[in-house]
Amino acid sequence: MAGSRIVSVELYGVPEIAQSADYAGYVTNAAGADLLDRIRRQSVLYDATARVEILIGESALRSRACPRPVMRGQNARLAALTELRHVRLGVLPRHVDLPTITLHGYTIVDDTVLATIDQSVITVADAGGVAVYERLTKTLWTSAIQGDQARALLRKAAR
């Protein structure tokens, strides 16, 4: 996943860009070369020239979609990402009334949106369509916690 700006939003699962290898292998059944490709696409997380935003719902952190040890490792990975200066990671707490909602995850890569619906990816490239996702993202960020609060919630969810 290359781009100078990447914004990934998922309320019910961990965005692909932030998935640990164990989590990705478990929830996608990816293995071998497929799993390695998924993990390689995350190299942008370590590119200091890229701007990365990850917005995730607390429900995803408490999911029973994988064994508890896998989820603990996943949450530890997310906590580590909060320490990267060019990565903005936010969590939407369950107790917060959201000002809007999305029923599917999506990733904005520069001026294109990749909306994931089940196993299908829909590309939105027209300016009006991208603007809808930009507004949705901006609105969701108003309810997100970040930094120390996000790390505390990640630790709590990992128990």
C-alpha cells in the first residue's frame, strides 16, 4: 500500500495496514506468500515521509474473531504504532455516541478510496465520492481517543 497519505478506518476489525502477522493469518486465512505480501504492504508505516492515519473501533479490539493471545499481540502492535511520529492512531470507544457511522471499512490512499465490503474492494476515485469519505473520517475523528488514552484502552482490551 503505497501513498504519501493513507487513512484507514475500520470499526469492526483491525485495518490491514495495522494487522500483526498472527492476526492477519487468523482472520484472513492468509498463509505463506499471501501473508508475506500483506505484511510487506505495511512498510509505509515506517516511511517517515508518509502520513498515516488509523482509526479503529474499540469493538475491533475486543473481538473474539481470533484467540485471546493473538488479540493481545495485535493490541500490543497497535500500541507500538502510537509511538511513531508520522502515524496518527485513534480509537473510537464503545461508550461514546458516534456522530456518524460507516458499515464498512475503507482506506484513503492519496486521492482514492478503497472501500472493503466483505471480500470485495470498491474503488472510489471521483472527487465528490472521495470528499464523502473525507468528511466521514473527519467527523469520526472528533470522537476518537489518541495517545495515552488510546494506549490505556489497548492495554485494557488486551486483558
